[in-house]
Amino acid sequence: MDFIRVRASTDGTQTLSWWTGDVYGWQDGDGPHHLFGFEGLNAARAVQDEDGWRLLTREAAVYLDPKTREILHTWDNPFTGASDEVMHVFNDPVNQRLGHHQVPTTRLGGQVVFNVDLRLAYPSPLKVAEFPDNSASDTYRSMELFQFFCTAEDLDSGLADVPSVFSWCRMSPWLPWMAMGSRPGALVYHCRGGKTEEIPERLREHVGEHFLRAPAEWSAPNVTSWTAFAARARG
């Protein structure tokens, strides 16, 4: 229950989160390179049911020039020398079931830290035989490491919606639109953010009003950069 209050709200109202950070990448004997800036938002609503909680969300994010922080449309790939069309993130939905496992917490003086480590391994939507330029494996493997921070005073107050900030680190394969094929290497995302109503205007305009509203009902399957690429490629 406490984590639901920190991540979203237990009274059914929507919460918005915003983040900013950077993406790094390397291949064997080369790098790490500072490839992108990264900025995004998530609109979330928590709904309780007989099995616990359902977190209904959608999210959008943009890849940025690492120096100017402008939104990229094409990207000069330092590994291949190609100019790639950038495929930004429009994931709708990104839903989760919560409440079955206790989220580890650490109290640090007046702060409380909730730790969520996601280790992912599942059949890739992009099979190498069909997408040799966009996939290095028939199994998608990554890690997403979150830490959510709030004050002990807010958490102990009983607020339905506890103010929080977070850090997020993601280790993943090359993005499909980078057309890296089976080249060895990986990406690391390092971002920070928090709950807010103050989404930057540039991001609001880019993602549109739809992504500023949380879903009202559960739907499946979730959308990822990999499933979105597969859907676009297959028409």
C-alpha cells in the first residue's frame, strides 16, 4: 500500500511523472559514447481489485541531441556511420499488477527509499530471422532499476498521494531503429524525475494530450519500443 501511494495515488486520481537524463552506449573495444539525452512522462492511475492493485499507465519520451538537448529526428550513428530515423517512445498501455510482493524500503534519516529492480527476459517481438538488422537475439534481456524517494513525514501522514522523486537506470540491447543487428554492446539509460504537474511545454506539444491522461481501464498487451517497431515494420 505504501508504495502505491508513492508511485501513484490510492484514491483513484491520476498522477503525472516527468523524467530527464541521458543514454550511453558502447560496443566491444569502443566507447562508452554519450549517445542521447532522454526526456519523458508517464500518466498513471492505481485501481484496487480483489488481487491487489492495477497500475494503469501510458508513457511517451523523446531522444535528444546530447549537447543541444533538441529533439532528434535523425541520428548519425557513430558505430555504423549511417543516418537513422529516430523512433521516439509512445507506449500505450504500460500496465502493471502490484501488491503481490513487498517493495524493499530503506529509511535514511528523514527520507524513505523504495527499491524496485526489474530483471527482464522474455521472447523478443523481433526475431532475428525476420529482423536481422534490428535484433541481436530471439530473447529480449534487460534490467530496469528504480529508486523512489519520499519524506518519512509525508509517508507517515496517511496521504493518498505521497510526493516523490525517483532515479531510473536501464540496461538494454541496442534499440531496433539503430539498426545495429548482432553487434556486441549495450545501452545504459540514467535518468531522474518525479511526480509533477509541470510538464515542459515542448514535451507536451510533442506527445499530445492523449499521453497526458492515464488509461481508465486495463488493456493488454503492453507496448514497448520493440513491439512498436515490429508493428510499424509489418504495416
